[in-house]
Amino acid sequence: MKALILIAALLGVSIATDNIDINNQGNTGSNVHQTVNIDNHDNIANVNQYNGWNSWNSIFDYNRGLFAARLMSKRACVVSRLNRQAVPSLEQLSKASQEKQNPNAPPPRSLTYTVSQTRVKNVAQFGGHINALCKGLPTFYATEVQGAGLFVNLHGCTDLGILRFLGISLCGNIGC
């Protein structure tokens, strides 16, 4: 009986995780490699983009309602609330990432965040996943910007294209 429970538990863990590799054509014609790892048990999505100095890693923690991005070029992390109205669910993320890209698809939905200049003192408050991503790096909190008129004073934006259906812009003097 114990062996049956152990086998069922191991199968549950293996079924709970989706790993997806995607190669996208970048804006400059270069090849951009992204990976998406979904842990349905912990309600976590880990999205990584490998693009040289413009590489980044991100964690979407659906339980805590937070996302964090580690920006290689800035040597910094940014943490913000997850906009559940705009960010796809884990199920949608998994499904969309496995579908063939439609060349006639509408442009991805975009979210813009302004990054605070105040450093987060205790990254551990955001949970173990985000703490592991940002530990040892300057970490800043970001707030979503609503309305087109507010974009006038934003500068120094870093764009994170999550697959082909969500664009996130982090704006401000990140890490400065």
C-alpha cells in the first residue's frame, strides 16, 4: 500500500509540471530563446529569456499574486503585483505556449510598470521563489501605470515579452 501511495505521489509531481522551450524571432531578426516552466502544484510559472546581455528571468507566483523579474543587463530585480485581469492563468500560459504562432494574430497585450527608486529591504517577504530569484541583487518595487497620458515622463524602459501574448515594460532608472 505504501508503494502504491509513493508511485501515485511521484506521478502527481511529474504531471504537475510543464516545461516548454520556444524559439522566437526577435525584433532585430535575431533568434530569442525562451523557456517556460509551470509548476501547477505551487502555482508558479518561471519564464526565462536567453538573449545575451538582454536576458532575463521571471517568476509569476499566482498564490501570492506577485511577479518578479531579474534583469541581467541591469543587475537588479523588480517585484510587482500580478494583474490577474491581464496576465494569463497557468492553464492559458501552458496552452498558448504550446500552440503554433499565428502570423496574423493581434499584437500582444502590454502592461507598463514604473519602478520605484527605493530598494526592497527584505526580499524574503515575497516568498521563497522570488527570494531565490532576487537574493543578493538590488531589488525594487514596481507599480502598474494606467492610462496613456502617464507614459510621457517614463524613461529607460526594459521590455519583457512573455512568449507572444504579453508584453511587460519596466520603466525608470532601474538599478541606478
